[in-house]
Amino acid sequence: MYTEKVIAEFTNPENVGEIADADGVGEVGSPTCGDIMKIYLKVEEDRIIDARFRTFGCAAAIASSSMATRMIRGMTLSDAWELSNADVVDALGGLPEAKVHCSVLARDAIRAAINDCRTRRGLEPRETGSSRCGGGTGCGSCPENG
Amino acid sequence: MNDLDRHPVYMDHAATTFMKPEIMAAMAPYFSRYFGNPSSLYRFARESRNGVDGARRQVAAAIGANPEEVFFTAGGSEADNWAVKGAALANRERGDHIVTSAIEHHAVLHTCGWLEKQGFSVTYLPVDEFGRVDPGDVEEAITDATILVSVMTANNEIGTIQSVAEIGRVAHDHGALFHTDAVQAVGAVPIDVERMGIDLLSLSGHKFYGPKGVGALYIRRGTRIENLIHGGGQERGRRAGTENVPGIVGLGRAIELATADIEGHNRRIAAMRDRLVRSVLGSIPDTRLNGHPTERLPNNANFSFRYVEGESILLLLDARGICASTGSACSSGSSEPSHVLLATGLSHEEAHGSLRLTLGDANTEEDVDSVLEVLPDVIGRLREISPLTPVRARIPEVD
Ligand SMILES: Cc1ncc(COP(=O)(O)O)c(C=O)c1O
Ligand code: FES
């Protein structure tokens, strides 16, 4: 049910671990399956120079964390904020509908880490918005999908 | 050689079994030579009829029934649906209450749920930490309105075997019918419908090396039960539809083989399973065995590995050529992990990190060795990834 890309990313994930002197840490739990994702950021000026993760969850969640942390490395905080779960899904070559919420977890964890970074710098956290994938994919996570 | 190129180590026999060659051989002529419809009157169709009749005798002999009490279905789910809906609807004027357990297969649970919508009331009995139903609880749950008690012989996820004979006695003492889903039990638990006080029993061919899509319902003579499948007069007017003759013949041969030496089979399988369980518990910390320590199917091992999630375990095992299953919510994309594991009192996290390995007749000690070689590594890698793993349970990093 997973694409080769997902399996490859999941079996050999990158950026597993913690950053001891992280500038921002974000932890989120999935309302759908109860899984947990934690993302650590090292930020210089406005740029993410290192991103790492730990995830308790399915193959899609682990693959999404690995892919998402790879994608935001080198990005500015505002660009990383704009990373959507659909970008992660695309980079993975697609996810089964029931697994789209796992990629939303990655986006939410990144936003939580960025907000943590902002708070530490004395800035207002940004409005995270709903934890929707913007998809109507029928994955069961969105209230309108039951 | 790549792990994937090798024949996989199949340890998911509770999901389905491979078909034994002698069973396929028994079926083969009924696909070609004896293709006749068993209901046809000409002599040519007689072999088809004989095939079905022979299988009915084989099933009856395996469970201590009379052949006239055996009805073929399109599998275990149909047998469960028929038993529960049929008994409920036929006895409605006597009462509207059903007693079942929280750990039944969905073929029973969802059927009960449907009956609730039709106005029946259902008691879902809890189980203890090992997955056992207390017959005393059955007795307490029964009311004057109870028409049916349905408790499975053995559970498909954790392998726990119930005190079927005792539960059957309790049901009969109170004038209720007793159904048991024996889909996982056939070939592992000796079944005698008389001694065990069973009125209705479901079984399914593909769980004991027979074909998929064919099963049977045992109906004790005189049991009030409505038909489920309406149509032609097959199965003595109780279950319509042209018989799946090759499937039925295969089911008959399969149950005969599966029940020929239950004790010897159990001894051999349990020896491998016990070594697997001992070694896994000994080599992987923060691991528990789910289910009952002794009252369990001889082929079933069900573990919970703390801090990790089942679907990930499954896919890493798959990448290394091992087929297994899990009760994790992630594996189904749903929000709840296995209802069976939760009913035994496991936390969501523990149920999430479950792995079921079920052995079968083709497994060898080498297969067990393969699992023992791969599994600690898989769990170690996932624990390295998980944020829940305490430092003491992490593999020290080698830089
Ligand atoms: C305990 C139990 N009951 C019923 C079924 C359903 O059987 P079938 O797949 O033949 O419909 C299964 C199979 O998964 C089972 O394990
Ligand atoms: S994280 Fe649980 S389904 Fe993906």
C-alpha cells in the first residue's frame, strides 16, 4: 500500500535523534491514532541549520518526519512555516488516504517547533491554524470526514 | 542474497494458512471432471453430490456431530452471521437479549451491533487480563430474556482458549442457546459438540490448510434458527446457493487432516512457539506476552513492545522477509487499536506496539531462528526513533 519512496524513507530515515542545544522543540500527538512526533530545530538568524526528529508511529509517520526534516533544513523559518503536508506527501510520491494525517503530524510538529523558537526569542507564537491537511481526502482526521 | 528474494518466513497462520498439496489434490477433480451441479438429477452429477456428502461426514466426525447437523457456508463470517442473526430472529418471541464477550471477532461483534439496531439488547462481557471470560459472569449476565450466548472457543489475536464446556452448561441451565466461533480453534482444541454443550459452531476452511471462502455452521438438531441466505433448496432448504463443491471437498479433507492428531500437532508447534516466546522475552527488554500463559492456542505468540508502534514493526519485518500482524491502530488507519488487547486492560500505547506471530505446519526451527535474529534489531531501531524510549532502553549510539 506504500510507495517505494515511502518504504525507502521509512527503512532508512534521516535526521533521527535530538538536538541537545535546540533553539526550538515541537511535540504533537495525532488525534487520529494517538501517535507522537517531536521535532528539534537548530536555527541561525532566521535559517534552520539542523532539524531532527523522534517519532512514535507508523511507517508513514516516520517517513514523513524524515522527509519533512530533510526539506526544511536550510529553509528560513517563514518558508518552513509554509511547508504543507501536501508538499511532504508529494515528496514521498504519495500516501494512502488513511495515512495523510501522518503527514499533517509532521507539518504540525514543525510549526510547534518554530513557535517554540519564537517564544524563546520573545516573539508572539503564530496562529497554527487547524490541523487539517486541506485535502478532503477522506482520511478520517478532518471533522467533516467523521 | 537479498532478504526479499528468499522465501518469506510466514508467521501469520491466524490470518490464513497455505493449502496443503493433498487438499488441493482432493479438490482438483471437482473443478474439472466432476463439474456437475449436485442438485441435478442425472447420474453424471452424482459424483458432485457424493463429494459434498463425504465432506459433510468428515466435518461431522471432526466435531462429534451428525452429518445432518452440518451446513456449508461461504466462510467463517457467514457462519457467525447466520448463527447469531438466525438464532436471534427465530427466538424473538422468547426474548430479546444476547450475551457475548468483548473480544469476539468482528463477524460476531458487528452482527450483534446490527441486532441492537433491530431492537435486541446485547451484553458484552469483559475478560480478565489474560483474555478469559468468567463463566460466572455469563451466569450473572443471563436474564429471563436471554435467548443466545455466543463466546468464541479461541481468540484470533491473543489465542486465549475459553472454558467452552462450562459456558455451554451455564447457557443451557438457563434455557439459552450456545454458539461458539471455533474458527481459530479447529485443529488445535479438540471439539465435541455433545460434551461441550454447543448448539451452534462456526468454522472456516482457510484456517486449517483448506481453501478460502468456504466454511460451515454446525446446527444442533432441533435448534430454532432462521435462514440467512434465501433462494434455492440447497443444504436441505437451510442455505441457498449452488454448492462450492471443490471448496467443500477441500474443507472436508482439511478438517480430517487437521483433527487426525491434534495432540501431536500441538506438541510440535508449541515447542517452537515456546522457544520463540522465551527468547523474545529474554532478549528484548520492556516486552510482554499478551494472552494466557497456558490456556492459549499452541501456535500463537502475541507481544507488546513498549515505546514502538506495530505497523512499523510489521513493515521492518517484512523488509527482512518475515510476515506477521499487529493490533495497532495505525495498521488499519483507525483511531482505536485492537479491541481485544484493550479489553485485556492494555494501555493504548501497549496495544499499539503489539505484534502477533502465529506458527503453522510448514514452520521450522530455522524460521524461529530467523525471527529471533531479526526482531531484536527491528525493535532496537524503532526504539531509537521513538521519543517515548527511556534512555536506559536505547541502544548506545556507536559513532
Ligand atoms: C475467530 C474468527 N472468526 C471469524 C473469522 C472470519 O472467517 P472468514 O475469514 O472465513 O470469513 C475469522 C477469520 O479471520 C476468525 O479468526
Ligand atoms: S502515525 Fe498512526 S497511522 Fe500514521
